[in-house]
Amino acid sequence: MTEGLADPYGRPSEALNQLYGLWSDGGAGLLLSGNVQIDALHLERPGNVVVDDEPTERMQKALAAWAAAGTRAGNHFWAQISHAGRQCQKIVNAHPKAPSAIKLGLPGGQFGEPIPMTETDIESVIEGFARCAKVVIEAGFTGVQLHAAHGYLLSQFLSPRSNQRKDQWGGSLENRARLLLSCVSRVRAAIGPSIPISVKLNSADFQKGGFDFSESLQVAKWLQAASVDLIEISGGTYEQPRLLNLEGMEPVEEQAVASSTRAREAYFVDFAEAMRREVSIPLMVTGGLRRLDAMNMALETGCADMIGIGRPLCVVTDAPAKLLSGLEELPRFEDQLSLLPRGLGFLNRIKVVRTISAFATQYWFYEQIAALGLQGETNVSMGVMSATTAQTKAAKAWLAARSELLESA
């Protein structure tokens, strides 16, 4: 749900206000923003909102307008705070900072060689999460979410695959979770006891030697003890995008979690069910849910306390209201997302084709988000390769504009 619609200064734009106003009107009880970055040198993508310093008056006004638009129907609107770490594209930063100097294992050369973080770097990250949380709450957001999933920085520290440090920030799970728990503690101190704090947590990396479900469960217990109010369960990284329900860039590492015999379509409901036996903290399940009966089953059986909807809202902005009115199933957009002509599906067995397919699918949804923000309506007739081209051009234009601004400053 990352938007890429900030201005070249990293400030929320009118397009973001229009987008979140539409979503607020659409019946959701809670909206979560896309990545709000704490470091302009570690963007998840060009066009991220960035809060990496004390905000200027214009930034404060822009954040307040965004928060007002996103809450105008009386719903909650939480800012998702993040740092991309090594999952920062080379066009943004050729040598991003990360737990260890382990490059992302993807073809195409989009990501550079990371630099191991120093103690000073790590302290800057902790302070950055706290500062960003305080700024967005003062602007009118009603809560925050720390992004510790999908292979971004906090997730990188949790995973023994990407974190091979020998100091207090690596090795044991307690050490690997230290950064996340330190950020939670500092954020809580910054925003007070009554503001909701959520964490988006991988159920697993689904990679050999990565963060697994038993570790995720232990981290969930620590988060519960640390006064976190909601855990959103997800999974995967750029290398193994389980969250996209696509064939991964490498074989999926299966987890020791029993599959339910009940008809389920959500990717992570079984993990939520297993986690629910061990923790009482509210759980949110996102990813793959399209049928009303499946959503209700997840809620009624106690597996989940909240249902997260992502991709359908990129096209159907009032999907929550439609579901609450009895719509039985949300659209899946399978025809629009077909990358290869019929009969050539066998090419998906090629690693580079799988990589292109995964990112092209994302770019199609990014284009729908952009169309909603800029024009107020979607462009579902666009093909995935056209969307990829459009998104690539937009990213380059944003970076060029930002570079020009920085040079003239």
C-alpha cells in the first residue's frame, strides 16, 4: 500500500490527501499509511513521505492536512513508520546501511552493497522512530505502526540470515530483537501511554536460515509485554515475497505450523491461529482475504481480531463499506495482472521472470494508487508492463526533482 506520492521534499501532497480522503469515506475502521520513512537516504521507494528531522512549518501543515483527510469519516489513521535498510534501491542509495554487509539476493542489480551499521547509526534509528512517532501524533494521526516485516530494517535485524553481527545487536534472538524492542520503548516514551502502537511482524521470512515462526511467536510475547496494542501478522521479504502470494525468488521454507482443515484463503491465518494460543494481544491478519465468509470465519473463531485489506482498496476504495453491506467477495484482478500470454506460463519457472512478475504486479497496484490520488479514479485497463514503465519514469522524475532541490538549497 506504499503510495509514492510525496513531494520532492518528502512532504505529504494534495494527491495523498485526496487518496486517503477516499479511503476514509470507504468504511474502514482503521487506515494504515504506506511507509513513512525516518531517513531520506533509506527510502523504500522514491516518493515516500520522510520525517527525518524536526519538521518545518510547511511539513507540519502538510502532515496535519494528511491526517485530517485520513480521519474525516471518524476512523482511525495510523502512520506506518519505517526504514528500508538494505532494501533501498540503488538509484536512491548505492550503499545503504544494514545490520551486516549482506547484499539482497535478487537478480537485476537494483540493490547495492550494504554497509554494516555502527552503534551511532543504530541509536540514530531508535531516535528516528521516536521522533517520527511524536511528530505524526502531534499532526493528528491517531496511532503509529512500526514496520518490522517484509525485509525492511527492523525485520533485517530480526533475521539471522541478514543479521550476522557478533555484538549485542546480533546472534541470539534476544539480541536480534533488541532494536525493535528499543524502538517500541522509545516510541512509547515519546507519545505517551494512551496512543495506540502497532507492530507489523513477519510470521516468518520463509527462507532457509531466516526468521522462523517459533522466533516470531517469542517476539510477539515480548511485544505484548512491552505495551504494544496490535500486531499485524504478515511474512516474507523481497527475496521471498510470500505476502504477494507469488512463487518466490527461491523455494519457500515451510514452517512448523499446522494447516487448518477449514476453508481459508488468507496467507497468514494459520500463523495467527497458532499465535493466538500463546498471546492475548489483538492480532490483525492481512493478505489474500477476499471472501466475506472467510473473513467472518477468521474473526468468529478468534484467529484474528481485525481483518486487513490491501490490494482491493487500490481499486475499490469503499470495499469495507461494501463488505459491511453484504458483498460476498472482493475482486482479484487476475486478468489485469497476467504478465505472460496464455501458453507461456512455463516461463515463470525462470528466476528473473519471477522477479519481474513480482515487481510488475506491485507496480500495477501502485499505478492505481497514483491514479486515485492524482485523478480521483483508477485505470484498471492498464497492463502490468505499462504500469512498470510509468512507475519507473515517475521514480526517476521524483529523484531528479529532489536532487535539483537539494542542489539549490
